[in-house]
Amino acid sequence: MNIILSSSLEFVDEHGKPIILSNNNGFLSVLKERLKKRKCCVIISGNPKKIRSYDPTYDMKQCFEKSGLAFEEYIYVDENNKSQIKEFLKRADFVDLCGGHLPTCNQFVNELNLKELLKDFKGTILGASGGAMNLAKDVYCVPENEGEQSDKNFKRHLKGIGLTDINIVPHYLLFKNKIFSDGTRMFEDVLVPDSYKNDIYLLPDGSFITIDDGVHYYGEIYKLSKGNLSQIN
């Protein structure tokens, strides 16, 4: 099994046109190296109850074709076909865990029982943003939406898929200066105190981590541990 933890994954440009996947920090090259078999791609929705009037795999299909990574079959898993997840994963060479609102994504991966279904998976798993966060055993759930930072019922730790012990916070350059309306600072008041409970890896967009025979870092990556910030790559 190959695992990729990515801060972001873009299939289209600012005008909504399909693009070639970025090779920033060697991302496209790494993906091509790992995706030798490209029969079936299973995409796990980050917003499974959203009603869509279009093919949710369209942008990915176009992007992957332009990038030289076309698959024979793409399966988008959401609320409508979740009962077939076990059969879908038997056919999959590649699983893409989408991002989104982390508690929403997390609820769905647990509902699908991905912890059990993916433990012996032989292909490549890519988690982007919230998808990468959910691959951890103990998912660190950083408050993102207004009000979550002060909600005593908001859970900072959730049950994850359990394929890594690495907790990432994606989009670091966007998050580090974020201030909520009550004056709570994302970095100083949320991330730093929480880093005394578990190490947090901070990934700017374009950076990623691979896990196979070891852990490998690509791009600018920081580690926040017990209040101390260090750049590890």
C-alpha cells in the first residue's frame, strides 16, 4: 500500500477549465510512479449528501487524462451508492479521499467502515486536505468554521481510518494568520496549545507526504510539537 497525504488537490483552474496536475515538489511524478495500474479509481466524497446535477467525476477524468493518468473506470461514492463500497474497493487500484468540512468527511469514512475495508488494500491511497487528515488513527480536528473554536461540544479528536499516526493541518499559509470573530487566533490560541497533546504537521498547499517503506517529505513542511515550531523540509 502507498499512501499520499496532500494539502490540496486541484483539477481545474480559476476559470473551471481542466488542468494538468501540478508537478510542484514532484507531485505528478510521484503519482505516476505509484499508479502503475489504472483500471479503477474510487473517489470518496467529502460531502456525501450534496445533491449534484452533474457528473462529480468529470473534472477529475479530464484532469487525469490531460496529465497522462487516465483510468478505465471512475466511481464516485456518496450517499446514493455507499452500500456498494465493499465491492467498489475490491476493484480499485486507486482511492482518492476528498476533503471538505472535516467532521462531515470523518462521519462518512466511519459510516463506510473504511478502517476495516482499507487495512489490507494493495493499491495507492491519496488523501487531500480533510481526506489526508482522516487517514490518521486519531484524527486531529482543527476548528475551521466560525463558532467551532469556542464550542465546548466540538470534538478536536475523532476516530480515523488508522493507516498513519501523522496528524496534518493542510492549507497552513491560509490558516496560520486566521483570526476568528471572537479574537481567537488559529495558530497561537488553537494549534500551539493542542500541540502539547499531539504533534501536528503543517503543510502549505503544494506540499505532501508519502508513506510506503518509510515516510518521505516533499515541499515546505513544518512540525509543531509541544509549542515549538520547526521546519522539517
